[in-house]
Amino acid sequence: MTRPARILLCLLLAGLSAPGLTTPLAATAAEGQASAEEAPSASEDKVDVAGIIFDHVLDAYEWHLTEWKGRPVAIPLPVIARAGDGSWHCFSSKRLEHGASYEGFRVACAGEPHEGKLVEPRPDGTLRRPLDLSITKDVLSLLMSSVLLLLVVLLTARWYRRHDPEKDTPTGLAALMEPLIMMVHDMARENIGEEDYRRFSPFLCMAFLFILFNNFLGIVPFFPGGANLTGNIAITLVLALCTFFTVNLFGTRHYYREIFLPDVPGFLKPIMPVIEVFSALSKPVSLTIRLFANMLAGHILILSVVCIIFIMAKYGPLLSGSMTVISVLFGIFLDALECLVAFIQAYVFTMLSSIYIGLARAKE
């Protein structure tokens, strides 16, 4: 793994571990009491669409797989937290099911501060957020996708070590990866320039493949897919910050002169630096929100269409059957559209990053 790739992986893990950026969702005591108080008919007729959607798109302390005989089947994940007294605790998230407390920790119920996150109740009744380094659903997905990406890159590199690309035609995995890598390579050459593009191509290629892999894994409805990793704003923010720091750490004198000493009329000289600084700060914001919003919206739209099947089940076989056919066909269409969006968003993020780097490396 190259040095930029190792740095980005560390930053992504740190971003997911930040208390304000993760949004784990787990079963709470309030939900259990509410379901117990509901009448049987109401529980049978009502489909919790919001719960289904948020259970998929938000982070969690367990990885929900399916339901078997009315009981959820999930993979419990390790909870790692530092209490207020400085002691470290590590235990399975299964200990926190249904709002249970364990070793002074629990998951905040609906309506409480830090809803869905690990909290430590104080003696005065308030809730404290501990230093939370738990392996949540998104963290596990990040680790698995990073290992998968590493294996794909190493296997592709092994083929090129054993063959002469000028004589042998790539086969298998190398044949699949070559057009993607060459696309990013040519993009970097066009936008950054002949002198510098080789320096930044590994970062751009790694960012493109990372986003592409996780976009497609998020569409897969079964383990190890299904995690909404690129729909987590912590992930997209860290990716955008990597581009931001790459642009500004490797910017030329001409780049900074255009920001702070632009060649404009005298009355504009005090104004233009302020505008240029805000313009530079807006670039990572646009990269963050564009990828996050598009992937999150795609997941929500697909799940909403699927939920129509269960909502219409109580209206009789004719209406339920017709709406099921429509929902399935429309869901397949949205899945195909989401695959296209997954590729486009990875391409757009990489292209804009290469353009920003090229502008920062421009010569006088």
C-alpha cells in the first residue's frame, strides 16, 4: 500500500471514530416498550418505513442480517469506550440490546440526547458521551472494503510483474482493472499536466477505486455489502479533506499569489483575497456534500420503493399483487440507475480533485 493510501486509511478510521460524526443506531428500551404496548392488530398492519430506512442508512453497533421466525439475526460488534474515570472497556454490543446497560454504558433511547449513540449516565441523570472507538457497522465495512481493495490492487500488480504488457493481453482481474486505472491516469495527465501528473496519480487512483468499491458494496443487499459507507458524511468529509490538503500543501507560488496578491484593479485587492479564500474552503464542502447526498438519496429511494410492497399487503391480493410487480420492476430500474450513479460519483469526485490539483500546480 502506498504512503498516501495508508494516510487516507488512518484518516478515515479517525473520522469514523470521531464522536460527533458517527450515528450508530441500536434497539432501545423505549422502542421495546412501545412495541409491547401496541395492540397485535396495529403491529401487524403498521409498517415502520422510517425505521427500516434509517436502520440501513445509519451506522450501528451491530450488523443486521435478516429476521428468522420473527427474531432479528445480527452480528454483534465490539464496543470499545473510555469511561469518565479513565478506564477502558471492551465488550460485545449484544450486551446493550433492548436498552440494557453494561459496565456503566448504554445506547441512548429515542428522544434523549445523543440518540442511538453510546452514552454513560451520570449520577445526576445527565448523559455523557465517552471516548467511543467501537468497531461499528461502518468501521467494519471500511476495514473489509480496504482489504478487498488492497487484494485487488496487489493481484493486478502481480499479473503485470509476471507478464510483459507490450506483448501479452491482460486477462481476468487485470483486464477489468486496466481500463479503470488508465482512465484515472489519463485524467490526471490532462488536468494536472505532463510534469506533475505521475506524482498525484496514485492518490487519485486510490480515491476513485475506494469510492467505486464502496458505492457498489452499498448496493449489495447482503453481508458483507449493504453498509451505507459513502452515504456517511464522515467518510466523504475525510476524502474531501485529503483533496483539500493535497491541493494546498503542494500549491505553487503562482497559486498562492493568485489568492492573496491577484492581478486586479487596486480597489478590488482588499476584496479578492477574501473571496478566493472562501472559494478554496468551499471546494471540500462541495465534494463532501455531493458524494454524501447522492449516495444517501439513492439508498433511501430504493428502500422506499421496496417498502411499498409491505404497505400494500393489507389491501387485498389484487392491489397488493399489482403494486408488488410495479415495485419490483421499479426497484430493478432504480438499482440499475444506482449502479450508474455509483460510477459517476466516483468519476466526478476524482475528476474535480484532479482539476483542483492542476490549478494549484499551474505555472506562471
